[in-house]
Amino acid sequence: MKHRLVTTLAAAAAAMLMATPVLAAWPEKPVKVIVPFKPGGSSDQTARTFQKAITDNNLMPQKLTIVNVGGHYTIGSRQALEAKPDGYTFLLIHKALMGAQGGGMIDFGYADFEPVAETSEFCLLSCVRENDERFTDVKSLLKMATDKPDSLIFGANLGALNHMAGIQLQNTTPGAKFRFVQIGGGTANFTALIGNQTDTTVLSMAEYLNFKVKGVKGLCYMFPTRAPEAPEVPTCKEAGLGDLVYCVGSWWLAPKGTPKEAVDGLADVLEKAMETEYVQTMLKKKAMAPTFTRGEAFAKKLDATYKIVEPTAKQASKK
């Protein structure tokens, strides 16, 4: 009887081990990171910055390969979602994933992945043309959006980050209403703004620093403190818009069920890369904050972020 019990317990233990993937020594082969955007964008640049730091400093015994998936970002995100959870496929995305989830564009979301780490963050600015005398500050912009609803054309990528940021800006003032039109990302919005096709938009700090010498004026920075790179732009709170903050983190995620050894292993590698002079220099050049969050703290941050994003995403889906 005792022999049968021992045999049964041993069999049960073996079954549990077989059910839970265990990696002997991660990584044993190249690691793939899916970036669901075309090459050259902010997420792609972030991925390649960390890739170079990892390679140059021998932080991982295997290669980290970047795979760009063009088209709508939900395509590459779904590829990562459906990838084998073996510890060799990851996703680099930002809160646009939550926008698609909250707006009902996709039937999955951030909680369907394993959280690995957030490695940096950039914040947005409300912008107009420098020579547009109608707007001396963000309050004057919102006053016109209130007095003449739907008259001010706001350039955006509908349903994406700049659209949701514009909605949050609009929501600070009862009765304010922009007319959101499909333009695209930062460069496209700059072109439309300077060409008088739009009246206003939002840009990342890096985009603003690039475009301000070409005729763009920042009205308020969506962060609690002014940016050292652009001290002339007040925070939204200083401008009288309450605690409006809109920042975008770089999120590294893994397919659900990815072994903890791989999740923690990549987080360890990213944390070491974050400390390198190269990454610190590149992030500063792109006006990105060198934030780093992992584990339970990252998971909680994702949950808190979605509570803010979801209602805005639903509002954006109706535009």
C-alpha cells in the first residue's frame, strides 16, 4: 500500500513537471521580439537601441532579433499572442494595444500576455502653428473649441495614441469639442499643421524638439513637471488643466504561459541594458524618461493604466 502511494505521488509530480514548461538554460537559441510597426518608428527605435546595447555589452548569450510587422499594429500583436509560449517570442508595444482593446477593435488585450518590463516613457504636448495668432496658450485653444464646437481640426491617427490624448485634452473643458480627422503619426501631423490643413495636434517631446524650429509652438506638456529640453512649455497643470498627464511607456510582453525563467531572464537583460551609457544617452537624445518597471509593479501599472485608457478608447471609437 505504501509502495503504491509513493508511486502515485511520483507520477503526479512528474505530470505536473510535464505540464509546466521548464527551461534548462534560457536562452538556448535566438530570441525574437515582434515590433508591430514599420521600421523607423519610436517602438522600432527603442527595440533597436536595446538590441545594440545587449549585443555590444554581451548581456545575452544568444542574439536578440527584431521582427517588424507592418500594417495595423494589432496584426503583429496578434502574432505575438498566438506564438508558442516557449520563451523565444516577445512583443514590444505601448498603450495603443489598450486603445484597441478598450475601443472594441480586438478581442484580446494586455491581460492576455505575460508582463515582462517597461523600459522607457515619453510624454506628449499640445501643439499649434507658431504663427497662429488665435492661440496664445492652451486655454485660448480650448475656449475656441468650446465657443465653436467641431470647428477646430485636430490631426490624429484615429483610435491611436494622439487621438486619445486629444480627447483627454478636450475633456478637461466642459463643452469643448475638436473635429478629429485622420492624418497619421507625428511627421504627417506636422506636415498637415504647417500646411494649414489642421489647426492643432499633439506631438511627442522628441517630435516637438525636431519641429519647433520649423514653425511649431507647444501649448502645454502632458507631464507633472516641465521638460528640461523645452522649459518654455508649461505643464498642463500650470496651464490650468488640472492633473492632465499623457505619457507612453515601452512595454515588453510575452505570450501567456511563457516560462518564468524566460520572462525574468529577459527582464534581467533589459534592466542591465538600461544601465548602459548607450541606452541612457539614446533615451536622453529622444527626450524619453529612463523608467524601468518589472514584475508585480509592472502588472499593477498596466491595470491602473487600463482603467484610464478604457473610457477614452470607447469615446475615441465613436468619433
